[in-house]
Amino acid sequence: MGDVSPPKKQINLLRGWPHPSLLPTPAITAAANAALSNPSVSTPGLLYGPDPGYQPLREEIGSWLSRFFGGKADAERICITGGASQNLACVLQVFSDPTVTKVWMVAPCYFLACRIFDDAALEVRAVGEGKEGVDLEQLEKYLVTEDEKRDPKPQKIKLPKPWSKTYRHIIYCVPTFSNPSGKTMSLSCRQSLVRLARKHDALIITDDVYDFLQWPTSSLSSTSSMNKALLPRLVDVDRTLEPLPAEGSFGNAMSNGSFSKIAGPGVRTGWAEATPTFTYGLSQCGSSRSGGAPSQLTATIMCELLKSGDLEKHIEHTLCPAYKRRYEIMMKAIQQYLVPLGVTVGEVSFGDKEIFGGYFIWVELPKGVGAEKASLMAREEHGLIVAPGKIFEVANDESVKFENSIRLCFSWEEEADLEEGVKRLGKVVQEVVEGKSAPEKKDGGEIKNDLGEFR
Ligand SMILES: Cc1ncc(COP(=O)(O)O)c(C=O)c1O
């Protein structure tokens, strides 16, 4: 008799999507009904929107962000977008020029942004995360060197426009609960980064898409402050750090916010926050001038969702407890099945705060256990999909590598399968340590080339 054991159920710890049970479908239904049954909302919702987006949503977002991050609500600083990815492309269209602008991506990076920079013909380089969230010393060296060799009178490809400017540098990072490393940049690093950006005419672009999803990692930590951000975003630091930016300036930081991780990626709606001058410039992007702000109808629905308080309730009462539970299951399994094999977990708390958040845990396999080989064995022989660190290297820059790292996502898979997934990874690590060779490569041996899987 041959082996009669049934094939293992596939477990996917790669996909960075919310589990379908965590989508606020009833609340979005109610919000859509409220929007569509009221002509004063549905009519503007079904027509072209103003360039910076649906004004009531700009105001709702302004007040909500001020409740969460502190600071004064100011709708003039907010522009409605089609989500973080779409907005990154628009920012580059308005504020960069390939002959002038260099991009510095903090690595490991949200690698799907690489394609967006490439579409804008921008050259991208990697900078390490260092201990605090970005290796400032390395970054400063790069900026200085780049500025020294810069052509003082470059032949810009784009014509100057009164609503825009061309930054010399763009620094891209995910400073809070990063995708992929889970790391959070310290406050002093945020302040130094803003100072550096001001000195070198850099625009810091942050994807602040996980900030609302946070929980205490220790029973000793108070949960009372969980509906307030623990750290200011870089855009908040740029707004408040002395010397304050001059009235009317473009500033040096833009926050990319999104409803993808807190409502659902399919809503394709988000917001940008920056100085009013920057926000106005962004709203003048050709595609918004022609089509009005993106996601106009959904913007009216998201506005109702915020106005009713349902989104904040969903985050506080459903998402944060669910992700906390999922995170704890995964961490316990990591302690049980991986740590004894020499696997280590990236830093999970910041400063003296025992807080974690987001979707991902970043682990380092023992030396000699390559993550690509392990993820191939996991997929081919154990029905487990994980993301090897190589995926999160900056495209075309080999200077910062992650050969031993794996990103584990706890948001997508069934809660009941998280432990089994980690257990299978433990089995793989054990096999590699014992010298088992990698399986025959099917379909080229790469993890399926469906980039959307890796978000
Ligand atoms: C860091 C980061 N930025 C952007 C996105 C995509 O955001 P959006 O759906 O708003 O385009 C993701 C999704 O995983 C992400 O992790």
C-alpha cells in the first residue's frame, strides 16, 4: 500500500489581506444606503468631484485624524485619493522629475512601491532600517554624496508649474508597524529624519496604513490609550518641529493614508495629508484635473461610515482584538516551534511601550538556513506559503539583503490554522538544518509570480 495520507490543506502566511470575516460589510451597507438614499449626498457622489476630493470626507478625516494623532483638524491638509498605491503615483507625477529626483527606500521595503517608482522613471536606492527604523548615518552619507555630484542646472523633463515643485530626493518608508518588518520608527529617529529631509530638499513619503491597528503585547500595558496613536506620523513631526515650515511652503513630508486595511482594500479610497500648499498641488495632478478626485462615490460612503462612528467602532471592537488574538497565537507558536531551532523574531516593541500592530511578524532563520530554499520546501512539501526576505529587497539594489528572513502574515489565514502554519515552518527549518535538499523546482521555483499575493 502506498502513502494514503490526504494532501495537506494549504496554509497561506504570505497574503497580506484582511480575513473576509473582518470586513465591515454590514456597516458599509448601512453607509452606502445612507449615502445613496440622500440626494444631497448621492448627486455629488455620482458626479465629478472637486479636485481635492469630497469636502465632507476631507472634514471627517481631518477630525478623526486629530482625535487619533492629536493636533488641530484641518481639511485643507487632506486630499482624497484612490488609496496609498494610486496616490504614490500621483505624487510622483507632480513632485518628481527623473533628471533631478533620487529615491531612497528604507529596506526591507513594501516592494510593490518599486514598480510605481520605476513607472515614474526614478532611480531607487536602498537604505537599511538600522535599530531605530532608518539608518540615518547611511542615509545622510548617500544624500551628501548625491548632492555633491548633482548637476547644478539639470535639464528637467517636466515644465515648471506654479502648483508644484521638484524635490531633489524622495525618502519612502512605512514608519509604523512596517510592512514587512513590523518595525516602528522611534520618535527621535522621526525627528532626525525630518531635519535631514529639510536640509537636503527631500520629500518623506510614508505609507501610514497600519497605524490604527495596535494592541498591547503585555498584560501589564494599559489598553486605555489604544485608541490614540503612540507616536506622531512624520507629517505631524514636520508640522510641529521647530523651526516651523514657512507659511505657504510645500513641507517635507506627506502621509499616505488608506481605508484598505481598516475597511477593505476593495474600497480603493484613501487620503493624503501634507501642508495645504502640497495638498493643493497634488490635487492638480492631471488625472484629478480631468476626472476629479478619485473614488468620488466611495468617498461619500466612507464619509457616512466615519460620521456614524461605525468605522472607529469596527477598528476598536473588532479589528484590534482580532489581530491581537491572531498575533498572540502566532507568537506563541513561534516560541514553541521556531525559537528552539534558533529562529529569532524582529524587535516587536518600541521604546518603553509594549505595543505591536499591523499584519506581519518578521523572523530570522538560523545562519545557513536560506529563506528562499525554506520557502520553496514549505510550499512544495508542506503546503505552506510564506514570503522569503528576498522579495522585500529594493529592486536593482543588492546592497541591503535579507537572505535569512521570512515575513509571516497573521491577518489572512483562518485563525485556527495559524499555529499549524508555524509548526510546518518549524518542520522545514529542521529539515534544512539536517541537510535535506530543496525539491525539484516547479514553475521556475519562484513563489508564484502573482505580485498581488505579496502585499
Ligand atoms: C505599506 C503599504 N503601502 C501600500 C499598500 C497598498 O495600499 P492601498 O490598498 O491603499 O493602495 C499596502 C498594502 O499592503 C502596504 O502594505
